[in-house]
Amino acid sequence: MRSPTDIMNRIAELLLQDGFCEPTHGIYVKIWDKTWRGWLAVDPGSHLLIPTVGVFSDELLNMRGCALKKLGVSEKKRRDGPPLIQLNLQQLIEGDDNFMSQISWSYTGKALKQSVADDLVYCFRKKAYPYIDAHVSYAAVLDAVKKGRGSLSIQFYLPMILIKLGLIDDLSKLVDAHWARIVSADMSVNYGQYVNALLELNGLKA
């Protein structure tokens, strides 16, 4: 039996070899394409691991920061995301018999072995990396969101994606549905104010 710390250290070691950094424990980020970042997370435990996959965009993080600043709110930019879309690694593997035997991180009632780290990173490389490759565009992220794969944070970034894609009618419906929702940590900015600031930043009429 190896401790969760040993397993997580091995996962980090292998992902660092692939160019990822670990800005927060258990979260791994890599520059993927221009402003896009690949995002991997592993929730550790002694009897199971929960690995997830996603992407985020520095451009959108910066745009959010500018919109909030315009409204008098300052928020520190994070280095670990948040992801726009999020998917459990096992969902990418299910149905592929070539990889099912590698899923050694699920709960079985027994403590995890050290080899689970290599199994997990092998599946990241074969399944998660291609998924990230396929989702480093606003259109691909929006399509994933429509399939129910949006993260908890997508509500803050979806307006920007719709603006970037020119889907202003869809943006109007989104605002109508969520106008009063609070979008800043200090509770001072609602959804409507936030979207109006985003529109102005993009040279559009609020």
C-alpha cells in the first residue's frame, strides 16, 4: 500500500514531464494553443481517485477581469482555471475495451497501489489530451456546454463566448434568464451589469 501523497507525487512527476505545471495541489495546467490551457484535476484518496479533464482560456479570464474592473471590482486572476468545461476521465474511456482494464483508480474496497498513478496518466495521455485538442475553440466549448459538460464556472464565461461567436440573440435570452444573478465575489455586480460591461468592452451596444 502506498500513501495518497506518494501516488499524487508520481502523477505530478509524470504530468510535469508532459509540460504541465501544478499551480494548486491536484490541479495541472498546460499551455495548449495560444491563449488556451489544458486543465486536468485529480481528487485524491486512499481508496479511489477522481480525475477530470477540461480547458480554459486566458483571453476569457482577462476579459472577465476587465469587465469587473470597469464596474469597480478587482479580482485576482487565477492560474488554475477555472475550467469552462469539465468531464470525468472515466466518461472518455467507457465503451473502449482497450482502456477499461487501465481504470485502476475506481473504488474496490482495497487501498490503491502505486501503479495507479501510471495507469491514470497513461489514460490522460491517450484520452484526455485528444479531448483537450478538440476543445480549444469557442465553438467546441459551446457545443460541449450544450451536451451538459459545462463546468460550474461556465455561467461567468458563456456570455463572452456568445459575444465572440456573434450569437447576440442567444446572449439576450441568457441575460433575461439570469439578470439578477450575482457574479462578483463582493456581491456587488449582477449578471445584467456584467454582460453590459462585456458588450461595451467589445465595442457593442449594451
